[in-house]
Amino acid sequence: MAVKKIAYLVFVFPVIASLVFGGYVLSDVLGQPDRQLNMWQFKPTAHFEQQGDSTIRFTNLVTNYTVSTPMNFRVMVNDTSFDCGDLYLTIYNPSTSPQQIVVQHAYFSQCFTQGNSDMPIQDTFNPVIDKAGIYEIQAEMKDKAYEKSISVKADFRVQ
């Protein structure tokens, strides 16, 4: 009989006490007028942010795409030291560990100062993604001698 009382005291009482104390603390915090329960602390952004070097940017890249619809965007480089360099475009699935490559393509000898145009020159990069989710695209430009490189990346959603 004494063993049963000790078992209740050791195992059951702490559970009940922690639930009562946690409920009291939560109700006290939520009872304050300037507090709220916010379980989703991130804010969805209406536009994507490009991260990386300021001399390379995506153009015509939007935040949301639909499944099985070709994406249509270009890359603009504002640094002439990368003229006639190589452009690498890669789309990753960041929800996998390590990040899996979904689509990857390379464009060699992109001489953009002659026509001052977006890249890829005389080609298109229109990937089609068949699975909904959030993806990350990265563009990397290397100079002719492969001594310097610039890159930019951005996130987008496929629905």
C-alpha cells in the first residue's frame, strides 16, 4: 500500500502539477492585452528576395508558378569582366537534406556586352517542375579564365 502512494507521488503528481502550472502560465500570458499565441512566427513574403552579388540578377522571375508550367526568366549581369563567361543555372529542392538538384543547365561563352542582352543568349531556360513545393534557384557566372565568379539565388513556390 505504501508503494502505491509513493508511485502516485513520484510519477502521477509531477504530470498533474506541470499541466496545472503550464495552463496557469499560458492563460496569464494570453490574458495580457498586447500578447497573442503566434505559433507561425515567419511571415510569408509577397515577393521574393534575391540574395547574392548585386551585379547579377534574375529578370522576370515571379514568386509563384503552377505545376507543369514552363518557367520563363532570364539573367542580367552588369559587370563586363564576366563577358563571354559561362552561366550555370541550378534549381534545388531545399526541403531535402542534402539539397537535391531538380534542374541544372550550363550555357558557355555568354558574350552579353555585344548585344547588351539578358542571358542565356540565343537560348532559353524554361524548366518544368512537376511537384508542388518551395524551390531555390541559383545562377552563377564565371569569367573566361575561371578566376572570378558571381552568383545570385532566390526562392519560388510551385503550386
